[in-house]
Amino acid sequence: MIYQPLAERLRPRTLDDYIGQTHLVGPDAVIRRMIETGRLSSFILWGPPGVGKTTLARIIANTTGCSFYTLSAVTSGVKEVREVLDKCRKDAASVFSKGRPILFIDEIHRFNKSQQDSLLGAVEDGTITLIGATTENPSFEVIRPLLSRARVYTLKPLDEEELDRLLRHALEHDSVLKERSVDVEETTALFRFAGGDARKLLNILDLIEQSTPDQEKIVINDKTVTDRLQENPAAYDKNGEMHYDIISAFIKSVRGSDPDAAIYWLARMVEGGEDPEFIARRLVILAAEDIGLANPNALLLANATFDILRKIGWPEGRIPLAECTIYLATSPKSNSAYLAIDAALAKVRETGNLPVPLHLRNAPTSLMKDMGYGRDYIYPHDYPGHFKRQQYMPDELGHHRFWSPADNPAEMKSADLQTRRWNPDGDSVKR
């Protein structure tokens, strides 16, 4: 007899057995109403692993009685897509058809453009009802024409109450577990390791049951779960949605001057196996963009952190990363340099290639000197304070100001000096 995993034994067959996603399948929710009315439209289910995307698609097919075809984006090419679509067309034309066939595509984000293009006609003319499942943001991974023809519904990780319901359901209804003596003492570690993933929770429960001798009571507590698993509970996809979400939270926490939140998100990345150099590069960018002239040492430290990380490696590299993170989070903030270069770029794009003033041009030949190159240039070091007012920008721009100092001691000091140099009788440089 082939052993069937717990997650498969307990796969829901009806919406009443389905746990979670009440915003989609609860009373009067959109997918439940589609099922009850029998009027299905194409849609894409987006959510993390183990939240019931495939199960929901199968429930829809079972409930409506429609033919159900599946494709895996990992193993299927354009040829396989066309073959399945041909079957769907024949099925739809059959007198025995109970409705449009459902084509379920798991990991639809892995389909390339040509593969996704091959689905358009069948979706558009109503040959199939397409249900896609993806763990990645469809906005980035699914072509726009297909997105315009299919609604996107977001599935959420199960919360602790839903995980507890799933646990109790498994103990009461599974053919194997209900024959065993089970004592649930604690669920903190179980739910933490599950991380909102129903399939993972059932797999953990399955592992504990299989590793407990038949004559012994199954005890579920934090120690048992941790001892049996011996694994990293952190959920992290270095190439997926979570990668971008967590680095975004990390950067925003540093920018927002919250060292504790920044360290937390750093720990999430470290524990999840993120590339340390990726984190270090982001810190270098952040030091220039968000701290900038308010504390120029920040960029030096970030750059040093990157170099040190390469020298000492991992896991010790986590320590300078933490030091740099806290330093940047607690530093005064300024984006004046970032805004200045963007303003200058906008002006360049607006005005084009304005000529360099003659007095600023280099004159390595006598011909250039005769043409006035370098003539009338004022050498600042020949004057008190190593400064003498002269025009440095193209004639068309005059002394256009791009840098607006931020409100911090370092930049205010520089701004005052610039005011004395360039506008001694006027207002401050700050606009």
C-alpha cells in the first residue's frame, strides 16, 4: 500500500472543509458566489506556498462539475499548452459538457511570454476558464493582456486561529491520527514553524506522528516540534516577493531612524540566507541617498562595511553589517544630494548640451589660446579664503541652484558659508 501524506489525506473536497481565505470563500465572498451561481470567470490566485491555491481550484472544479485540466509551468511548454487547449475545445463542444472546462496552471509566473500569449485566445473567446496560481506578484510576472482578462485574488497566510482549527480538524478527522493518543500541550513552536502554511503544519504533524512509536503517546509541545524538525523556521525567498518586501522594510526602517526595526529586518534576511553583499550594497546606496551630507562619515562606514564583509566572510560579517545598520539608522538624515543630482539631470534633459564657458575650457594648444580658451579664468587659490566669485555654469543658466541644504547642523554650516561666498547681501542659499 502506498503511503499517502497527511496533507493529501486531508485535502478539502468542499468549501465547507476549506480553512482560511474567508475574504474569498466566506459567506457572500466573491469566489463562493461564483461557485454557487455557476458563473465562473478567469482569475489568478496569488499567495505564498501552502495557503490552498491548488486545493481551491480543485474544489471549484468538483463543485461545478466542469472538466478540470492542469498544467505545470515548470514542465510544460507551448506544445503542451496547445495540446491541452485542443482537448478543452473538444470538451467545450461536447453535448455532455457541464460548462467551460477549467484549465488550472500552477506557478503561472514561470510561463514565458510566448507561453502566456498562447493562452490569450482561449481565455478571450471563452473556450476555457483559466485559473492560475502564483507565489510571485502577477504585476511583474504575468503579461498585461492576460492580466486584463483575469482578475487577481490574493490569498493570505493562515493566522493562528486558522492554524489551530486545521490542527484540531486533523486530530479529529484523519484516519491515522484519530486512532492515536495525542496530547497537545503547546502550539507556539508548531505555528511558528508552519509560518501560515497549512501544508507545512500538516507535514510537521505527519513527521511527529511517524517518528513516534505506535505504543507511545504523541506529545505536541515546543520541545518536541523543535527537536524533531531541527531546521530554520524563517520563510524567505531570495528571488521572490518576500525578498523585495523585506529589503524594502529594512531600508525604510533605517531611513525612518528606527534601529530596532532595522536590526529585526536585517536578522530576517540573515536567517533567511540572503546574500550579505546584497545587503551591504543597499547600505552603501542608503548612506548616500538618505543620510548624505548630514553625516558624510556614513558613506565611508558603509563602504568600509562592504570591504570588511569581503575580507572576513560569513558568519562574522553579520556583526559589521549590524554595526553599520545601527549607525545609519541613528544618523541624521538628508536627501539633498539625491535631490540635487536629479534636479540637475532634469535641467540637462531640458536644456541639452549647453556650451562650456570659454574661460573654463582647457587650452593645451596655441590655437585654443588664440580662440580665448581659458582666458579670464580666475584661480581661486590666489585669493583670500581660496575663493573668488566667477561664473562656472553655462551662460544660459547663470548661477542656477540645484542644491538645497537640509535642516541639519552639517549642511547649515555649509549653507552659511555658501551664502557668504555667493550671496553676501541676499538671502540664504536654502530655497
